[in-house]
Amino acid sequence: MLALPKKELITFLIFAVVVLTMPIWLTPFGASYPGLLQKFAIYGLLAVGFNILFGLTGYLSFGHAAFLGVGSYAAVWSFKLLSMNAIPAIVFAVILSGLFALVIGYLSLKRSGIYFSILTLAFAQMSYNLAYSVLTPITNGETGLQLTLQDPRVLDLAFSERGAGLPLVELFGVDMAGYGGFYLSAILLIIGFFVAQKITLSPFGLMLKGIKSNQNRMKYTGFNIRPYTLAAFVISGMYAGLAGGLLAVTDPLAGAERMQWTASGELVLMTILGGVGTMFGPVLGAWIMKYLENIFSAFNENVLHNLFSFLPEGVQEVAVRFVALFVGEGWHLTLGLMFVLVVVFLPGGLMEGYRRFVNRFFNGKKPKPRVPDKQTQPAE
Amino acid sequence: MSTSDHNIVLHVADVHMRFGGLHALADIDLEVEEGKTHAIIGPNGAGKSTLLNVCVGRLAPTSGAVVFDGQIITGMKPHEINQAGVARVFQTPEIFPDLSVLDNVMAPAFARRDGAFKLNFLGNMHREAEIREEAEHFINDVGMTAELDTHAGALSRGDKRRLELAMCLIQHPRLLLLDEPTAGMSRHDTNTTIELLRKIKERGMTKVIIEHDMHVVFSLADKISVLAQGRIIAEGTPDEVRANPKVKEAYLGSTQE
């Protein structure tokens, strides 16, 4: 049941090693500190789950941030009501987001193609607005849900006295704000990657690919498409909930902006950037995006002035003004440009670039002319 | 299973189909006997494909019913009709262009074994030796063993048709509906397909076949129904139909400029 074919097993082992050694090999890039490492692992997990839906069935959800948000809120409530232990928080995050995905998926999957995407977007925006205003008692509105000194924490306080300051999230005594949080997220990312591999290689995965390839043939071959797509939707919603829960585990607060459509859009971008439907691609996309976001958004005018200090006064001003458009607050402009370049020149994402590179330089073969397929298009 | 010669597998009972003002099918009454090959011929626009679409649940008839194996299948969903034992080859091949030929044929085998839905995501395709062997067997039957790992989208049109046929055959349907199974094939491939369809017949599979190629029709059919302007104008053995003056008129009338 847990076995993988040899080739996939090697892929899995390489992936596991790469993830666990991140603190080492990211040091030269200046990215080896817990806050960013946690993001790499968590957003990687989010992308792996999203790819189960988008990559296998071709259904493009524009509302996955809703599940991310639900996961975060569930986790923070678990800290407030039950315990600062990470395990119940994660379990609640996954279960609750799974239930949410079941309801939203059931309604959205009545349509396919662009109508499905719009429905998911609408539901996610609805969830965002509810979290932002109507459900303030549960979500604490625009301030965001935080821990307080008066939280009941039934389980914790049954065994110990209330401490002086705000408590910390822990797992078996390990503090989850630092490397502990990273290793927990990394292990869950590796498990999530494994499950995604199993799904891809199972008969269930074949049916999902069949749905992406030709829905008509699936129907006339005797398959009931709805439960298949719904199962894929719920599974990927649970991945998103797990990621949301981990965001709260590493930093125990949850805000409505986590559910906004820009967050969903970011997820779509990272998946396409890396390569839809490939195993590594979405994770790679997530890592690159979070890395660049970290670098570019840290630039401000002072940094730029230092960078261009070798230029004469007037030219320096112009250069700083121009480059400032692409960094700091404006880093999304850079992201947009990068996205356009990838989609135009590498429609299969960075993984396709990698394949072309290997084909050209190591196999001595010409890259295969790419059959224009539906990789980046939603299902009809 | 009844041994009677008159065991009716498919009964199209008094079916009418209207699209707005167009009477696409009028008063269609059709009985297909177990184990027989029933051909439906007729000029373009006679309603042949519409009739097939009504049989597989793609279209709901305006009135009337389709009875398969004693069960009314009008109003049932396409996948339910397939699960009941009806498979269909389409006029434009409906295959999985993004999957390998082997996966294309394995998928329908899963539909037969596991039903319309099964959440076995911890199963492993590499461990499904039985289904794989069966798929390889049927791919061999249609003469495509060399293409096992080819992306189905890259196949020629004729090969796509043969692949689709293998996808239907692996389901061991009680009734196989074929919409112009040899269109776009070379003469050699057409003859191979005829041979293959004959072989299936020996296994007792009932077939309804729509075809333009009279060579195919007269090589295979036990019974022929002639459709013109939505009505059945003649019915009988190939020899009877060939001699029927109404049939000649319908064909000449539609091709005369």
C-alpha cells in the first residue's frame, strides 16, 4: 500500500533530502532563517495540494485561499480554546477546511471550465467578506484573530498554571516559532508530496487525468465524473487547510486578508510558474515566488541609493526612481513580468525549461516539439 | 440468458425527436436481436446519429422510450447506461489524447471492474497486472501493440478509431454501438476492422452499426434498417434491402443535384 515504483521512489527520496537540508543549501542565498524556511515548506505544501486539483483534473480553482484562511482560523481557535499544542490545531485545520471544501466544491462543481473558476472565486470572496465583517465574533474582523491572556485553553490549564505572558505554540516541548516550526512543516510537506505521488500513480489518479483529457469519453465509459472531481477538490482543500494551520502554528494569528483573491491568485501563479501537472514544479514555483518576494520587497529607496551610489547624482536619481517601480511595494510588477515571460516562452513552466535544458545538453537530442496541450488551461 | 432467437436486447419504442420545427426522428420503432449485427444506413441528415445519441443518453427523446435488456434507459445518465452494458464508438474518435494508448484502454477496464466511482487513491497502477494484461490483449486485437506507450493524441485518425474500439471492447458490453467505425481508414485497415468485428460477433456481442461504406455494411450486417428524413423506410436482410425500390429512391433522391 505504501510502496512506490523505483523511479518515483528515487524522486521522493531526492525531494525529502532537498527539503530537509534546506537550512544548509539556502545559506549562500541568504534565505536560511526560520521565518522564510517555514514559508517555503508551507507554501510548497499548498502548491502540491493545489496541483492535485488543477494539475490532474484541469479544474482551475480561484478560491483556494478560502481554505487556507479556514485552516488558520481553526488552528488559532484550537490554541485559544484547547491547547497550545500544534497537533490538535493541525487536525482541526484539516477537518474544518475539508468540510468547507466539500460544501464549496459540491456547489462549484455543478459547472466546469471558466464558470467553475468564477464560482470558486465568488465563494472565496464571500468567505473573505464574511471573515472581515459579518463574522467578527469568530474572526475578530480586520484586527485578525490573536491569542489573549484570558483564553480558556482548557487542556493546558487543566495541567498547569496560567503563565505570565502570552504562551508559545509547542510540540513535545519544542517551540514552533523557529526551526521547530520549519521541521514540522517540512515533514508534513514530505508526507504531502508522498500522498500526491500515490494519488498520481493510482487508478484514481488515472481517472482524474482522464477527466482532464476528455470528459465525454469518461462519461460514455461509465464513470461518474462529479464524485471524482469533488474528491480531488476536497483533498486539495484539505492540503490548503493544513498549510493554513501551519501558518498559524508558526505564527499564531489569523487575518481575513489570507482569504482574499490575491492570495488565491498567487497560488495559481506559483503553480503555473513551476509547471502544472508535474510533481516538483508547483513546489519549485512556490519557493521561487516566496524567495523573490522576500528579496524584492525588502528593497527600499535607501538600499537603492546605496546600490546606485557609483552613478552621478542626476542619473542616480533617475535609476532609483525607475528601479523602485519594480521593488518594494511594486515587486508584483516584477512578478507579473516574470509570469508573462514564463507563460509565453515556457508554457509548461520552469519544469519544461529544465526538460528542454536536459534534452539539449545531456541527451544530444533536439527537444521534442511540444504538442500544444491543455496544461495551463482549465477543463472545458 | 435466453437461447431463443428472438431475445431482444435493444428496443427503440415509438421514439420521436423534435428540434424546434425539425422532426429529426419520427415514429422510430427498432428491435435489435441478441448476438446480431444491425446496420442503420441512410443519406446524410437522415437522423442516424441522433438515433444513436438517444440510445446512449446524450439526447432525451421528445417522446417514446429506449428499452435495453428489459430496462428503460431513456432518462438515465450516460455513465449509467454504459454501466448497464452499452458501449459506444463515436463518429469523431473520443479518446484520451493526453494519455498513453495503454492507459486509454486500462481506464475503461477499471470502469467495468470498480463501477462508476471508487476512491482507491492508495492503489497502484503498477500492481494492476490483471487489467494491464487484459488491456495489452485488446490492444493486440486491434493491431496496435507497437503503439503501447504512444500518446494517444499523436495517433493517426484511423489508429484513434481502432483505439476507441479497443476501449469499448475491453468493457465486454452486451451492446456495442458503432458510429461509422471505418470512416477515414484505408481499405486495408477497413478490412482488418471488418475481420475484428466478425470475431466479436462470434463471441456473441450485439452490435448496432451506422455506416456509409456499403462494403462494410453488406459484409457485416444481419439486418439493415434504412433511415430517411427521420423515418425508417425499409427494413430486412441485406438482400431484401438491396432489392427495395424505396431505398434506391431515397439514396438517389438525396444525391441528385
